[in-house]
Amino acid sequence: MNWNGWSEFIHMGGYALYVWGSFGVTAILIAGEILLLRVRRKQVLKLALRAVQYGKVKNDEDAA
Amino acid sequence: MSVFNWYKFSSPATFYTLAGKLVPWFYAAAILLCVVGLYISFFMAPTDFQQGEAYRIIFIHVPAAWMSMFIYIVMAGWAAIGLAFNTRLSFMMASALAPTGAMLTFVSLWTGALWGKPMWGAWWVWDARLTSELILFFLYLGFMALQAAIDDPRRADRAGALIALVGVINVPIIYFSVKWWNTLHQGASVSMTKSSSMASIMLIGMLVMALAAWMYAIAASLSRVRSIILERERNAQWVAQMLEAEL
């Protein structure tokens, strides 16, 4: 495709809905997956930290 | 035998650290390949004389469809290794691959529909290729739903592995469907045996995008397997030591 400005590029020879619908939804899904991965990681780190701290308290109590 | 100790890396503790080091590199490779692939897809590949600009959808559709099948095979492979050797990490890898595989299967169905509407005049037809790809999507969802429904992780692993293994029969059906049945879907764009019917720049664009999808899938599943490892081993000694070192 030769570059003849943004409007022609976005127009995609009349197939804008189909082309951008494909590339756009794919981009959104990938961004969504990366976001979900971050959320899951944060949650699990929180849980694991809690388990570690709980273990520490318990060990201290056992020692005391 | 080999000097490299594979068993060392089959321990979740070691693999957790290794995966953490690898993830950024695979993301970086995916971004780089994606930028190059998109540039080829939109600016280097010429307009198709029959399909106009709409054919550019294949630069997403074909890599996504390839990866949807390939990831399923890898997932079933990990499930088989898990069942055979009872290695926890193999089951975790299978679980980590499923959401990414499902997402790419959906992408291939979605982009296929958006290509089909202007070219065939229909969003969807019940032909063998499309239907078997839809079944692949349901297999991924079934695998994830089954694992989520069973509380005991070891039983969830085994049940999921069985679905993954039984379902793998669907992959050759998808792949060869265009040969075995008269489908509206066109035949393979890229073939090992005969020279490609496509312009080589289009082929290169598709291959670069496929490599980008591959790198992304590795990055995403390694990142997910780290969370799965932590979820399952959060009471293990090594997790406590690692987190205390970071605190």
C-alpha cells in the first residue's frame, strides 16, 4: 500500500470496518490478557506474602 | 548422557526464577517482530487485485489460526508428560497455555468472520474448517472450566490432561479439513510440498507475524505459569525464602 495520507489509510479501500475490526479487536484482546496476567500476579503475590507473614508470626509464637 | 541437568529445571522453584528471567526477552522479541510484521502487512505488501485491502486480515488470521492449533498440541504434550511422569510443572505448563490458546482461537474465528463477510457474503458458514476450529475453541474452554471446577489441583490436573489428550484428535481434523471435505474455506496458503501461490512479501509478512505470535504466546504462558506456581506453592519453604529476601 502506498502512503497517500491518513484518511486513505484509515479508509482501507472501503474495508475499514473489517480490517480495523480485525486488528483492533486482536490488539484489545492481547492488551486484556496482559492486564489479567498482571492482576493475577499481584493477587497471588499478596496471598503468598500473607502466608509468609502468617508463618513468621506463628514461628515467633511457637518460639515464645 | 547430557551434562545439562533437565531435572533441575523441572523443579517449580528453579523454573519460577528461570521463567521470570526469560519473560521480558520474549515480550521484547514479540514487540519487535510485531512492529516489523505490521509494517510489512500494511506498507510493503501490495494491494490484492481481487480482494483489495480486505486481504490484509490474513496477516492476523493465519498466524492466529496456526498458533491456536500449535498451542493445543504443546498443551496436550505437556499433559501427556504430566500423566506419564507425574511431574507437577508439566501440568502447570498445560494450564498456563490454555487461556492464550483460547484467545488466539477466538482471534482466528473473529478475523475469519470479518474477512468472510465482505468476501463470501457471510459472517459464518458451517463448513468443516470453521466448525472444527470452533470445536477447538470449546475444547480450550472445556479444559479451563473443568480445571476450575475441581478443587483438588492434582485431580484437576489429571482431568484436564484427559480432555487435552482426547481433544488433540481435532487438530489434524482442522488442518486437513480443507482437503478431506469440500469447504468454502480455501486450501492451505503455505504448503511444504508445492511452491506457494502467494507473493513472497505476503508470505514473509505472515511468517513474521506468526513468529511474533509465537514469542507472545511463550511470554504470556511463562508469565502465567509463574503465577500458577506461586498459587500452588505459596506455603512452600522456597517461596517464603524468596519473598523474605525481597521484603
